[in-house]
Amino acid sequence: MAERRVNVGWAEGLHARPASIFVRAATASGVPMTIAKADGNPVNAASMLAVLGLGAQGGEEIVLASDAEGAEAALDRLAKLVAEGLEELPETV
């Protein structure tokens, strides 16, 4: 299983707008993946309710994981999005 550990770069954490950006990017990747707090249970990264339910705060470590084909590149892109608190998915890593 491929995994990326990253600290949330959005000051407000994964709430409302940042969560929406993250979920859209996770869905657009076409790679099924999970997201979890470092000490928590993984949830579907493409589910807005699940991501909001994590309550991930700015600076808190999260874990992105997937065992699907293409996971390495997709996880790299999503990790960059989260770590840098970007407003859209980067085209290149």
C-alpha cells in the first residue's frame, strides 16, 4: 500500500472550502484512496462528509493511502495540495 504522511497546510484545516478542494482533487485523480488522521481510522478521500468528519486542523498530520494502480503519482499530487494549502490541484509535482 502506498502512503503519504503530510501536515495540513490550510490554516483553517480541512473544513468547508479546503475540504471541497481536496475532495474534488481526490475524485479527479481517478485513484481510490483513503485519508486519516495520523492516529485515526481511514475514510474515503472522495467523500465530502467523511473528510469533514475527520476534523483535521491546520498543521495536523494526515495519512493518504491507496493500493490502486497509479497510486504513487496520485498520492504525490494530493500530498502537495494538502501540504501547501493550494487552491487547486497542481498540474505537476
